[in-house]
Amino acid sequence: MTSPTRLSRPLAIVADDDALIRMDAADILEEAGYTPVEAHHGDHALDMLRQHHPSVHVLFTDVQMPGGGRDGFALARETAASWPHIAIVVASGEMRPQPGDLPEGATFISKPFSAQVVREHLRKIVDDDIQPEPLKS
């Protein structure tokens, strides 16, 4: 059963085709005060965003995700255009963003990433007034 505290936390969509990386990112986001919702590719993440966008504060996405028609850069741009209140973190161990790949305000981190790096980027891109308490500490 989900606790009331967990239900009151903002959502974070975590999109990555690698289950271990997705679970690691979800754990980091949960420790930062979010309720993570996992997606295994960009189209799956977009479906979840359409359903839950009022409650979603963060999109954390890999770039290369087979299956589903869009990569993480396209997902980030579509998210920023449709739901500008959502903070976006894009991660990759193989690709670097080129001009125009990332929407304004999004941030990029290299894989492998640490919890500290993710939290530092979230502190920079999530408005102070909506940061969950664990992220502020």
C-alpha cells in the first residue's frame, strides 16, 4: 500500500531502456523527494506525461532508447513545449547534445552519474519554491 506521504510527493518520470539504470535513477529521485514513475522508452514516457502532467515536476530521460518512436532529445523538446513547468534532465553515456537538441532550461548529464550529480542538477533547474524537502537538504 502506498503511504499518504508518498502520494503527496511530486512525480518524476524516469525514461531509460536499461532497467538497472532506470531503477538507479528512480532510487535517486525518490531519495530527492519525488515519486518516480518508470518508462522503458520515449513513447511510454509521453503516454505517462499525458496522463499525469499536472503532478509531474521532473522528466529524467536517456537519449538512446530503442522501441518507441522518439529519442530522449525529442521527448525533452516535446515535454518542454507541452508542459513547460516540468524540469528536464537528459542523460547519455554515448551522445552529447548538439545545438538545438535540448530545450531551453533542460540540463544534460553524462553517464555514469552519481546521486550527488543528479541532485545538483535538480537544484539548479527545479524552482526553489517547488523543490521537495529532501532535495533542499
